[in-house]
Amino acid sequence: MNDNANIIVTVQTEGKDDIVSRTDSTGFFTVNNVLASVNHTVTFSKSGWNSSDLTVENLTKLEERTIAESGSVILQDTTSPVIESVVLNEGANFTDNPQFSVLITSIEEGSGISQMAVQLYRTTDDGKEVLYPTEKSFEPFKANFTYDISSLPKSIYGGNDEYKIIITLKDLSGNESQEKSDSITLSDQVKTLKGVLTGEDLHLTKVNSPYRVENNILVEEGNVLTIDPGVEIRFAGNYYLRINGEINARGTEKEHIVFTKTDDAELIENNDRYWDGNAWVYDTTQYYWNGLQVTDKSSSLNVDSNQNYISGNIFEYCDVKGAIYPFNKAESGSAFVSNMNIDDGSNFYSGGKSVIKSSIIKTHVNIENYAYLDSSTVEGLSVGSYSTVKNNIVSGIVNLSSEVAMISGNTFQENTSFNISSSTQILTNEIIALKTPIKVGSFSGKFSFNKFTDCGGIILDASSSRYSNQQVVDFTGNYWGTAYTEELNLIGANNNASFISDYYDGNFDLIKIDYSGWVTGVDTQATVNSISIPKAGISKNGLKVKALVKGSNFDALNVKNLEFTCSNSLIVENTKESIKILSPKVVQVEFTIPSVAGEYEITVSSGSTSAKQNFIVKDYSEFEVGDILYNDGTRLSKDETYSGSASPIAVVIGFNDYGAALGVGVKHSYSLQWALNDTTGHNITFYNIICTSDIYGAGAADTAVFSGDTDGSDNWQMICIADEQGAADAATNYPAFNYANTYSQQDLNCTEEYAEGWYLPSIAELRQIYRNKDAVNSALSNCNGMQISDDYYWSSSQYNNVDYTAWRLDFSDGYLTTNYKSYLYCVCCVRAF
């Protein structure tokens, strides 16, 4: 090209200042006051172009000389344009118009941008990638223009979809830029939803998003609503989405599913109120639609022993905005909720066996009836019966007033109201900067191993709980902060502590707070004595097994000193985060099952103490129900004939929660009690071994779905923790468990490595024997073992509703129910192999 203007001309003379001039539009320039009789270097340059030099020699005084004759100096533009950004529709993510604006911001210091190439990219519904045109076609450059995709060939334009516009620029010298793009999702026709969802309305896709809801919408029983990542559902008024069937709303980390309002939605008048422990507080937040409702008619939630999703209703990576009742209102259906963000709302209610994980809920959360809240941030919390709350951050109002609930590993911070009552277990939490005392009502639970930080004044207020109803409540083993610990060290137990309002203040109508066993400092060192780890199978790789570490000084302050090492670091990668304190002598931890079979040595250490145990992981793919196991390691099918001299010790009945083969012993006992009448074991609830069933009665064992503690291998250890004195004389106080603990004494063929590890099965494991009774009995017959009879058998599982009952199973008809722990039933023993 010819562009002669504004070329910088620099004359350089040795020992002199440079003389600079600039060309006009014809390329002409003039340089004055150049010294004669010396040589000069003349440089021609321009931003974005290369430069060129000439040498001028032997000028005489007053000489006028023309240099750089036409064509003798040529500068080349070798710099490509740079595209800073491409913006579609001013940065919008969605549009309902196939014509959208394109704004290109670029930098060019050379010959100037002259052309552009525009290409469109999309992925069709069948996964085919489309680029149009396939080769770049350059046209005159425009920094701002309108692009109409509806005018493209039908094979390219796909209606509602995500489109990427790719821009390439070229300057007058032919230099080409790098590609730059932006994407936008077209929804040229708004899809309306209302009433009962059927047909294609049961699958909401990103292509057809956003959706407009113009009335209440319902998923009927038997139907499944699937919502794809990136979908946005907008409610145009006080409407709800109700699930009587099933919902599968699974977004991704990058593409959330959004439930929100339309632009034309009107405000809902809100008269909701809540009790803050002192008075009713009215909610003044503004709302526009009703919320999400999962009813008890909907599909049941099925999770594994680690509360990971298997099947049922699920909301994953979903955002809920502007709803008065973001989730469930007063419905009691169950759902798995993970990585949900709720910006506001009057209340988040989970009345069924729901699991809520890793979510941010900026409203008060109510959970009850076996709900599970884990690793979330919530603004207010009320916990109902049989629920588990762990590893959360909780601000606002707190009401822990439920039966058989477990509250552990949480951080409660700057709570404006904090109320506890009933039989809640509140363990290993941190309470930071309380704004008001914890009000202790009729509390029969346990508040232990917790840590108080930056809490002053009265911490515990028992003024609403009467001595006549209950005399002492358990607040043992807590750390109360530096100042209050010094006070307790001076006054001792059973005294008038300044931060506790109770019986010892002189009001003898109030209960006594037992604060004994307080932690004296943050530097106490835990000690480790032993570790027990269940066997696992590689079929469950990635799942976590629950192991028990025994020692002393385990409390909320010093378990952080525990260290876990293993030759396979992935096994213990997240173990420290899983620590759950069961007592000052026992903690529960989790190890990840690897994909390769082997014996992995795991070391647990704290200070100068440590313990080692092999984590045994096997490939059980060849094991089948009915296989007979011998004490020399031989395994035969029930129909094979054994010619060796070893003795049979078990028959395979199925697999444990972690994929290891379970075998039932070839002998069992009749007429044993679970626990002796009027003993501690008979009269208390063992919270850590509660297992629940969705149904019970005749034939229930055929289809029952169990939740809670389904692994019975550590149930005896849990009993020992809760009733250390009674468990010391198991033969008297726990006859059924004692039979399992001493099973190798009943069957003398269980020698060496098979002498240990026998236990009373959980109700879920006992059900496996019932389902496979025919195959198991056939194998027992072939190896001269005792038949599983058509009688009631005890499980090791505690019933959740009544302290003195445990689960039993009738092997004659699958009758699944509970009974008094003092009743006499059959006992069989199982073991992982």
C-alpha cells in the first residue's frame, strides 16, 4: 500500500543531537541545519511498521540535496491487529431476538483495519459441531453491526440454542488477527409452563430456556421432571412447582439451574413471622413467587451409608431467587440438595428424609424427620426429630429442640438466639461470639466436647427448666474459654459458675448444669492406642469407609493434632476433615476405598503416640451368595464337593456397605436377649447405631429401604462408648452381643485369622440373609451347618423412636418390626472375609 504521511525522519550525526522531521501526505520532508563534511544516518520509521535507514555522505556548505528518490525507501506493516473483545447484545447471556448486536474493540498501529471475517459455531441437538462458513470469508470491517442468524441456512440456524460468534480481522497490509468470540443463547419463543406437566414439558432444556411459569405447575405421580444444566425457570406470580412424582434438576458448577421471577412479576404481600426465642419477628423481605414443593407422594430418596445420592429427587447446583418459601413450605417429601444457593426467603423447610450438602441458604432452615444437613452455610436453624447436622456454619436464630438429633462439627457464630431442649446430642461444635445466652429447656441430651470462643457474660441460662422435672443436665467436657476455665479451675465442679444461671445461683427450682470434666487448655495432646478398619471391595472404590480410632483426650480442641499417613495418599487425603468425636476415648474417621486391591498400612499418630492397621481391600467379583468358606481359605460354591481336611466356618450371604463379602457363621443360638431388662443398655437410645426402615410389618423385608447406620461391624463398639460399665460385663448385660463377641468359642473351627471380627448384624445385613435364605440354607446343609430357622432373629440396630426397643426380623414371612430388648430371640453372627 502507499501511505506516505507521518513517517518520522531522524537524522543521526555522531556527537550531535538528532534532528527529527515528519513527512507530509506526499512523503516529502525537509531537514535543516545539517552539518557538512560528515556522514549522517537517516532513519525512516512509523508505529506498527518496520524501519529503514539511509546514509548521507559528503555534504558541502549550503548544499541542497534530494535523498530517498521515489521508491527507494519502503516501510512494511508487519503487525497484526489485536481484538480486545467481542460483545454480543451488550454482554447478555440470553436473547429472544435472532438479530443481535456485535461490538468489536480492537487495537491496530499499522496500516489500519480493513476487513473482518464472521463465523458462527454451534453444537446441534445430536452432538454435531457446526461452523459456518467453514472457511473465513472477509468483508469490509465494521466495529459495530447487527448479525441476523435467522437468515442463515436452515442447516446452520437451529432456533433456540447457544451460538458462538467468531471474529477475525485483517489490516490493509494483509496481516490477520487471532480469533476472538462471544456466545449467547437464543430463545426466540418464550416457552410457557402451567398446570400438569406432560410430554416434552417434563424435560426442560437449555435450548428452550428461559421458561415462563404462568400458573402453578405439577409433576404427577409416576412422572419424572428432568431439568438440564443452564436452564432458567421464571415464575410470573405467586406460583409454585410441586413434585408428586420425581424431579431430577442437576446443574453443574459452571451452569447452574436458576429458579427466579419474571420481570413483570408483582410483589407478594408477606405476613410471615418467626419466634426468635423471645418474641415474634415479622419478615419484611420482598417476594415474587411461591417456591419449590416436594410432597410425600413423590419418590423416596435413596442414599448410601455416606449420605451420597443414589436415586430419588435431586436438586444439584440450583439457585433459588425471590421465592417466599424457597423449598418445601410445609411439605414432607424427601430430596437430595447439593450446592444450592438461596438468596432469600421466609423459610427453608425439610420435613422428610432429605439430605442437604454444600449449600448457601440465606434464610432460616427448618429440618426434621431424619433430615441431614452437611457442610452448608445457613442463616438460622431449627432442628426437629431424628436429624443430623454437621460441619455447617450457622448464624442467626438457633433452635435445637428435638428428639434423637445429632449436632456435631458445626460453627455457630454471632447467634442472636440459641435454644436447646429435648434429647438432642450437641457435640464437638464451636460457638463464637454469642449475642445472647444459650437457653436450656427440658434437656435430656448431651452438650459436650464443644469450644466457646469470644463469649462473655452469661453463656448458659437454665431459668426456664425446672428441677422438679429434671435434676441434672450434661454439659461435660467443654472448653469455656480462657477466663472461664481459670474460674472453673478455682471453684471446681458443682459450684456457682459466673457464666451459668442455674440451681447453684440459689434458685433451687432450677436444674443443675453439670459442667465437670471441662477442658483446661487448647494445647492438650490427644493420645492414640488403636485403630479398627472394616474390609472393603474395589467395586466400591471412591466410597468412604468409617473406621474407629481409640485413645484418650479426644475433644474439640485437640483432635486437630491427629495425623494420618498411608502408602496410598489418596486413601487418607480427606480423613482429617472427616473426624467425628464419639467420646473422649473414641473418634470416627473416614478412609477412601482405592481402585486397586491390596493391604494398605495406615498410621494414625498424635504427638509421640501412634497406631497402625492394615486397610484390607479385595476384589470380590468372584464371590457369590451361597459360597462356602473354610478355615484354610478355601471358597467353594454350594454345589461343589470339598475334598480337603479343613472345616467350614461361614456361608456368603451378600456384601457389606463397602463391598466386602459377608459370611454368616455355620452355628447360631436360640433364645438370647439383646439387653437385660432394667439395665442401661435396655433403657437408653444408642444414637450411633440407629437404623430406620421406610416400611415395616409382614413381608416388609422384601422391599424395605434402610437408612442411617446400616453397617453393623462397629455397633458393639458404639454400645461400649455409651455404656462402658455395662459393656464390661457383656455376658450378663448384653447376651446376644456377647454370643457374637465370643463366637469363636462357640465354633472352635474359627481358628487363627478367623477367630476375630464376628458381630451381630445390623437389620440391613440381617435382611440380606432373609432374602437369600434358600441359597444360604442349601449351602449350610451341604456343609453340615445349622439351618436358618423360621423364627425371629435379633439385629444389632437400635430403633429410633423408643429407647428400649431394637429391630428384629421374622424369617418365616419377612415380618419387619421392633420389640423390647429384653425379649428372647435367635442370634446369628456375620463377618467380613
